[in-house]
Amino acid sequence: FLSVSSVIESNSVLLVPFNVLNLSQAVGISKGEEVMLRFSLKESVYKAMHPILCEYVGFQEAEITPLPNGTAYVVLNLVSQSHIRPGIVVRTASWRQINGFFLTSSSVGLLGSD
């Protein structure tokens, strides 16, 4: 279990600099909640990618911006560039806040597949 205060203190480790500068700009939740949301979205994307990629992905290797409509904009920037070779794409990234908790979900696929 992560507390909001511990996550805020860790935001420079969990988020790319662009995300740190743009916290609480569009989603309508507190800064701490948004750090936790972005962390959860990254975990969701990484877990969806792992069966295809099968390698460690660091927290600085993806930029995820949650949007007010419950979706998220995702930019992958893996140091190894191994997501490019098989053509991994994030198909969906979504979130909901329910009773103070975030529920996040993602799906990935390969370019040219449905």
C-alpha cells in the first residue's frame, strides 16, 4: 500500500520530467492522487506489454498523461528500443476512480494486428 505522501516524495523517480511539471493540470484530482494514478497506469501498461516484450521497463521509459474522460495518452520511449522491433503499440489505457481508489486498465498489441 502506497501513501499519498510517500508517492509525492517519489514523483521524480516514478514520472518523466514532463509529467512532474504538468501534475494536476487537466484531471481534476490532487497532485498526490495524480502521481498514484500515473504510477498505476504505467504498471498497467507494463504488465500488458510484458508477455510480448519480456524485459524490464523503467518508470522513466514511458510518459503517461491521464485525461479527464477516463483515458490516457501514452508515449513509450524504451531505452532498448525493443518495443519498436515487434511493433508494440498501446491500444487502450483507461482509468476510473471508485470510492477513493483508482482502477486502471490497458491493452497492447502489435502493429497490423487487430
